[in-house]
Amino acid sequence: MSNRTPNPSPVTDLRSAIELLKQYDGEYIETNVQVDPEAELSGVYRHVGAGGTVMRPTQTGPALMFNDVKGYPGVRVLIGLLASRQRVARMFGMDKEKLGFQMREAVKNAIAPVVVPREQAPCQEVVHLASDPGFDLRTLLPAPKNTPEDAGPYFTLGMCYGADPETGEFDVTIHRLCVQSKDEISMYFVPGRHLDTFRQKYEKDGKAMPITISIGVDPAIEIGACFEAPTTPLGFDELSIAGGLRGKAVELVEGVAVKGARGIANAEIVIEGELLPDVRVREDQNTLTGKAMPEFPGYTGEAKMAIPVIKVKAITTRTNPILQTCIGPSDEHTNMAGIPTEASILALTELALPGLVQNVHCPSPGTGKYVAFVQVKKRTAQDEGRHRQAALLAFSAFSELKHVYLVDEDVDIFDTNDVLWAMTTRYQGDIDTITIPGVRCHPLDPSQDPAFSPSIRDHGITCKTIFDCTVPFKLKDHFQRSQFLDVDAERFVPGYKK
């Protein structure tokens, strides 16, 4: 890890991020109208600003703070903080088209987290111990339901932090967390997640795994937590990427009730607990809906019959805390998952094929995981074919990627209409479609199942596809876009910005 320290950011936690956004029109709003966390809260934001693969009508809009949550005086709920790429760029002081490049630099210049004394940890201003009379996390924290048929209330933006029992190395990731009782939360692991590897080691020895769930944090932590292998291999603490982004180490604090548990010191809320060995629970045991919650592909996930359980030991908060949440299929997921994916693809392709890949965008229809638009520049005839190698590298950089669209340097990869134009005029299905069948991908894509196609051998297997929408190098002169006169449009239309 680098010792380079860029200029420290004015954003150090969730509250300073909000203050920064208040400087811009249309990026942040509040409402004092009482809202029910059971489906109503997400139902409101679906219209206001969710975007992504959410059922239409929806739109890109501001982050929204609910100041009056039914049944929870003193706790506010924020949704949609990262649901706009422009908003993400503003919170990092970056260019929205170059976020992938700048996130790549943060990985190169990672700064390891540090542990601070408890008196320096705002997250422990208020302490609720599970041993206290009347302790009930269901009445302390307004975990929302996104839809009426959800398995239960979910924490959707909890930074789950735990350590490998053999090496002591920490990892942070975001998981599906359903509130099951006054002191139990179920935790769904997609196969291969690092925290699950740690959990299995503890369970093999019959031991409980210490874990914390930090909610309401600096958005750099939320972005950093979404980097995956090979960019962040097992043993790489993603909190160090957040440190690289901010130019300042993330501060942690030892838990008040669980030995070996560390929470994020500036979080609004920290839940301390233990993943119990050999204990499983049906995810929808309290509702029996058969459904979990809306997931990023735009469909409600299936409730799992037997998943691990966290026994909650304590909840610590700031005074008047902010519970941060998101809608699974919203553009909040697109940005959290997609921007790190862009950075990972850029890093690997530049290492193997210097100068070929100009930029990468993981757009809203692919929800940050399934689709990548890769912009290439064929400089000589030798680059013909190498651009397809770049697509193969993209699949290597992010294993859950399903489709790669290759386009030339004159195509705006942040404009899906322009990418589809390239597919219309620079693509022939019989020669420009490259399929790679039988590859393990992501289990939440419902089409990746033998019931959908007999070519699929097992759930989670897919046919990865490259759509080559680039012009053959020898024909580039015949595919020049119409060149318009470069003029100062603002002289004619005051206020117009390019």
C-alpha cells in the first residue's frame, strides 16, 4: 500500500456528505411527512429517484431524507444517496465520466484503516446492550420493507465487517440482512464471498464469528466495499480503498459487547453480533411469502430455506442517528457495484493491452454487474482482434459480468442510445456475436437456470456474450460520423452547457 496522501476530502462521514450535497440544486431533499417503513418509504422513492431496473415509472432524482418515520421518533431514514452518478462524482470531487479511472488510482494508493479509542467514536454516543431489559432491535431501528411481500424488514446498506480467524485479516462487504427477531438477523451469502469463507472456518471449529454491521457511513466506504477479486483478493481489506479515495485512513473502533468486533467509528449505527455456528433459519419464517426482497436484476429474490444467523449483542448509534437504506434494483446499486467494476476492468486491460481501452461504463440496464460498455481505439491494423481480447479480460476482471459491448472511440458509452446506434450500424449478429457458454456467473439472474434453457446445466451457469459493435480497422474511413460545425451554442441559447 502506498504512503501517498492526496488532499484530504471535506467528506469524512455521512453527515458531511449530506452537507456537501446541500450546496447543489436538486441533489438532496427532506420531507417531514410521516412515512411508514413497511413498503411505503420505498414506494415513495421508487417514483422520486430510484431509477435502475425498478418497475416503471421511475426516474433519476435527489437523495431523500425522511425526518418522521412511523414508530421511530429520533431516527431518520436516508435513501438514494448514491442513486445518481453525478451525485457520486460530486461527493468525491471527480468527473462522472472518469470515476472508473480515479477509483483505479485509489486501489493503487490504498491506506489501511486504523483503530481509535472509544471516546473518539461518534458511533458509540448511545449504547443499547442486548442484555438490557426490553432490548429489541425491531423497535430501535426502522429497517424498511421494500415491498409488501418481502420476507421481513431488511438492512440493505449495512457494511458487514469481520476477520479471518487464521490470519486476522479483515474484509468488508454488503449482504442481504433480514431482521428475524428481537436479537437475530439472517445473513444471505452469495457463494464465494470472503466473509462466508471466514464464517466457514469459524464454524468448522464450532466457534461463533464476531461481526459488525455499520450503517450510515462515508460513501467512499460503500463504494470501496463493492470491489471484488481479483482486484481485492482474499485478505485485502476494502476499507483501505476508501482510505485511498479520501486520502485519510478509515477509523475503526472496538465493539462494546463482542470481543474482536470492530465497527466504523464515524457510522451512524453499528450493530454488533456473532454469526452462530451450525444455526440456520428460514429467511421468510415470519411471513411465509416465499420471497426475500427486490434484488438488483429487478426481480424479487427467492427466500432461502436455511441461511446463517447473527445473534445481536449490542446496537450503538450517534445521537439522533440516520439509518441509510436503498432499493435493490435502483441506480444506487448500479453505482456502488458498477464503478468499482469499471475500475477493475480498466486496471486489467491497461496492464495487458496498454492504450487500447479508452473507457468503461457499467450502465443502469446491467445494474453495475451484468453489462459493460467497453470503448476501444484501434490505432493500427494490429489492434484488430485485440479489442476482443479486451472483452475477455473484462470477464476476467469481474466474474459476474454477463455481456460486453465493444464500441469505437467516437461512441459515447454514457449514452445508451449511442451504444445501440453503434450496434445498429456497426454490428452483424452472425459474425460479431461471440458466445462463451457454460460459465458460472451470478445466481440472482433468473434466466441462468435449466428451466430457462436446456443448454444451461445448473442454476447460476450462463452464456457470456461479446457484442462487437466496432468498425473493422480497414473500413474506419467509411464509417466517419457526420461532422458538424463547432460553435458556441451559449451565444444563441444563454445558459446552455455542453
